[in-house]
Amino acid sequence: MTDRRTELAANLSKVEERIAAACDAAGRKREEVTLIVVTKTYPASDVRILSELGVRHVAENRDQDAAPKAAACADLPLTWHFVGQLQTNKVRSVVSYADLVQSVDRPKLVTALSTAAVRAERELGCLIQVALDAEENGRGERGGVGPGGIEELADLVAGAPGLRLDGLMTVAPLTGPYAGRQQAAFERLMEFATLMRATHPAANMVSAGMSADLEQAVAAGATHVRVGTAVLGVRPGLG
Ligand SMILES: *Cc1c(COP(=O)(O)O)cnc(C)c1O
């Protein structure tokens, strides 16, 4: 346990240095970027250590793993983000612990989240997940809505009881015109975010960048980076 703490502290400070350097290079203040540690596949004991080390935002992508972990960590001052593809039959569970869902990508999911949030008497923050590799009105292979679907979803979330429209999220595409061009992808996301803020001025979160491309996300203007591997280590198997 002591060893794990030392390891996580060292990794966290390396990531912190990377974020600070990227902010510096971009002429941004460090406070403009929030670190979300993606704890998927790692145990609640790691989440507890991270909390002791000052982490305030954690993210998960599978309800089966996240629900017991969040319950075991309910005493910690953490904000929980859900970032995975979400089936409507898991919505009720996710809404019981998640403060934000970053993977909103279809109208049916908005309706289900709204119903669950109202029932739980919670306000749920929502980010629209944008698939930059999808057809204009299509859907991405790793979830997300094509650019043509952003406005409709944003309006739906903004008008849904129990939901708060917070901004946009993306995962850098592995295929299509943005493959290998993370910064261009994140800059495109920023353009969509700016457009969205014209009608939804409070929706100012832009979640982009992971362990491999957080610098590009900070350079493009992301407000939130989601870092797993660089803090917790390489996930065994598929994560
Ligand atoms: C796993 C995951 C991350 C973190 O990825 P790393 O490469 O481990 O930093 C970020 N965002 C989403 C949506 C993820 O599923």
C-alpha cells in the first residue's frame, strides 16, 4: 500500500508537471485546466489514495465497475464523471453516483438521464460527446454524435428537467481525417464549443485529451483533461 502510494504520487506529479508545462507553452493559467483521473479497472483503494493526494475529479467508463467503487468511496470529497458508452438500462445506477455524464450522444439517453435525475432528486451535469470521425449526422465507433447532431442534443439537455448542459467532450479519433492529428481534432471541438456557447453561454466545459495527448488538448484550449494510464499505470487487458 505504501509502495502504491509512492508510485501514484510520483505519477501524479509527473502529470501535473506536464499540464503545467503545456499551460505555460499555451500562455494559459494552470487553473484553467482541471485534471480528471480515469480510475477504470483500478480498485477503490487507489481512488482513496488519489483523494488523499489531492485529486478531486475521477472518471469511470463502466457502470459495473464504477457503482461499487463509488459506493466504497462515498465518504471522499470527489466529483465522479461517467465517460463510457452508456446503455439506458444502466442510467438509473449511473445517476445515483455520477455528478457528470460526459458521454451524452443520443436523444433517448437524454430522456432516460432526465427521468433518472428527477427521480433521484439530483442535478446531473451533461457533456455532449462529439465523434469527429463520424459522418455529419452519424455516430462514432467509440460513441459520440456527429457534428450535425450537437445542436439538437444541446437544446434537448438544456430543456430537460434534472439535467445541466455543461459542454462538450471528445476522444481523439483513430480513423478518418483526424487520425494522428489530435491537436487539429481538439481545435475543431473548440470551434463547436464556441458555437454552442452562443446559445448556451454557461456550457463552458471542453473535455479533451488523455495520457498520450493532453498537451495537444491544453494547447487547443481544453478545460478538462482525462488521464488514466499516466497516473495509474497500463491497464491489464482491455480497459
Ligand atoms: C480510458 C479513458 C481515458 C483515459 O485514457 P488514458 O489513455 O489511459 O489516459 C480518457 N477518456 C475516456 C473516455 C476513456 O475511456
